[in-house]
Amino acid sequence: MKKGLLLLSLLALAGIILGAKTTITWWINPWRISPPGHPSDKPLTGEEFPKWISEEFMKLHPDVEVKYVLVTNQEYAQKLAAAIATKTQPDFFKGPVWDSRWAKNGLLEPIDEYLSQEDWNDFYTQCLKAGYINGKHYVWPWVYGTNGMGSTMLLYTPDFERAGIDWKKIVNEGWTMEEFLEACKKLTWDEDGDGKADHYAIAFGAKGDMVHNILNFVYAFGGRLANEAESEVILNSPEAIAALQFVLDLIEKHGVAPKGAEALGIYDVIGYFHTHKASIGFGGPYEIGRITRYVNEGRLAEAFYPVIAPFPHLSGRDPVAYARGSGFVVFKQSDPKKREMIFEFLKFITNHENIALLETLNYLTARKSVNETLYQNDQYMNEQVKRYAHIMDNYGIEFFGSEEFPWSQMNAHFVAALEAIFAKTKTPQQALNEFVSEANKILKKAK
């Protein structure tokens, strides 16, 4: 009798186990990707895509329960660190940060065996390089590029035409630093007739993603953040100093950019461009999309259509563009079935049909084949995206080192250096010398 009851209990337990759903949790920052069927006149909150893609996957896999959590960029690093410390991390995540030490310490799943041959051929090499550590790949590619900061410039063509500048030549052939300076002088004028410039060619800032744009000039002049082995920070080279002096001279000597850059952040600089107080902006397709979003939200009076152009370059050299791939990172799994379903979900998110939804965010996908088919119904955007992809493919480089390089810890020191330079409390050489000193202390400690 007791043996029979025990057998029944074991069978019941097995039934519960067999009938239990596999639960997958993932985190994502609130990207405003529009899923199929979303009303075009309804604002996006960032929750629509993760909700839709999770539900669609569960329809295909009724034995799986998918839970998503939206985490803002500002709190991502802190929340992830806290979750790892308490062993409550998600199964996988897409966020603005991840730490290569997690891979080295065995906390992450390598993705290599789950990539098909088509994936290896179709994903951009630079996207695969984003998570390459100790001979294995740890980032499942999804996005190619960023919001375009440090990658490309945006030109407000009516201003260029008013100033008699051939913007089409710039777009198609690029421009040297000398040509850029001359164009900036022509694009700066006194709009209200009080004898002072109130319309500028361009605006600069020291904070946020403006760092990417400043570093473009540094790299264009031949400066580099670190040596090839990443064993030493070398951003106080003569080339880097010359680049920052050039940017400072645009403000102080030539007056083609507004003073007070030390207090300006990325949204302040975008504001100059959106209100046509500056003729040159920063960014790529994503920033063009921001114009439409701001109009729909009532934050901008009317839409306009800038064109994408490369950053200026030194004569005889190519321009540079900040480029990187990003995607999903999977934490180590002890359950083989769950691991398989996580990677099945990643394949679903990044298949040809679903990855193409990045078009609604005005981002490029990590798949070459899909990018060739984007924006077919919008000739203007199709042209801008093609130009952006061309610039990224031909001139793209990583500004901030490998995933192992501790740039995130150095960033605040670099911002402080820029603030001092723009405030003229330190020369570019003084500010960069101090930055390099602090950055090498961080690098030594990280090693």
C-alpha cells in the first residue's frame, strides 16, 4: 500500500514537472520600436516591442513563459550589478552596458555554437567583434551602429544654399578641415541685425554623447585613446591636442559655434539644430527620426529633412566614423532546455522579418541582407540610410577600445577635461595631460 502511494506521488510530481512551463526573463532599455499593427498616430512608450515579440514567441512555444523588464539607460549598470550580486539577473538582456569580466569569470554563455552559417555570413563582422573575448563571441548581434553621434553629421540644406555652399559635393565627396572651416564661416551670421552673430554653423558641448562627436575630431587628426595593446592611454598626443585646439578655435577664434560649450549637453546641441540656430547637426537616421517624433509630440513646430554627410577629414586622409555593433548578452544557464529556448528566442528576435522592425527606430540592423531592403517606401530615408551605411562600412572604427577596456570609468574624467578646455581654465594640453594621468591609473587598476 505504501509502495503504491509512493509510486503515485512520484508520478504526480513527474506530471507537474513535465507540465511546467520554461520561464525566460529578459531586460531591455525602452527603445521605441513599433511592432506590426501599432497605430501610426499613437505615441510609443518603449514597451510595445518587448511585449509584442514576447507574446509572438509564446504563441509558437506554448510551453514557454516570457517575462520582460524595461530598464532605463541611467539605471542599467547599477541594476545589473545588483542583480548579479544577488543572483537575480535576467536570463539575457539588451542594454547600453555590459562588462567583459562577466565573460572571463564564466557568468555568460558563448553564442558561437548557436549561430548558423547564414548568420556568420550575414552579420557584420564589426557586430560580431563587439562581444569577442578570448576566442569566443558573447553578444548576439541585433543592431549595427548607434544614434549616429560621432558617426555622421546632418546638414540643413536651405542654410547651405543661402550661403552659396554646394552641400551635394560635401555629401558625395566629403570635406577637408579647411573646407569645413570655410563653410562654417559662411554659415555664421547676424540674424536679428544687432551686430552680433546669433546663427551659428555648428554647436558643441562637453557632456553626454557629445563626447563621441569631439572624439571624431581627435581620431580624424590622428589621435587615439590608447595604444594598440591597450596597455597605455595616449590621448595627450600632439595629434589629439591639435584636434581639441581646432574645436576650441571654432568657438573662440572663429566664432562659428556658440560659447559656453562646457555647460552644453547633447540635447542642448540638438536644440540648436532643431530650431535652425545651427546649420550642422550630429547623428544619423535615428536623429532624423527624432525630428518626426518631436513634431508628433508637439515639441517641434515643423518637420524638416536634413541630409547625412561625413565628418570633415585632414587633407590626404579618410574621414572616420564611430561604429559598433550591439545585441543581446546571455547569462550562464544550468538548464539545457532553457538554454536552448533562450537562443531560440534570440533567433526569433533577429530573424529577417523581426530584425527589420528596427527600421521603425531608424537604426540599421546587424544583418547585411536586411539593410538592403529597408525604407523602400521612403526615398528620402532610403538615400540617407544608404549613405550612413556606406560611411560606417568604409570609415567606421571603435572609439572606446575593446570590451575589456575600462572606458566607462574614464568617461567622467574626459568630460571634466572637455569642460576645462571649453571654459578656458586649462589648455588642451594641460587638460589632456591630467586626463591621461587619471585614465592610466584606472587602466592599471583594471589590469
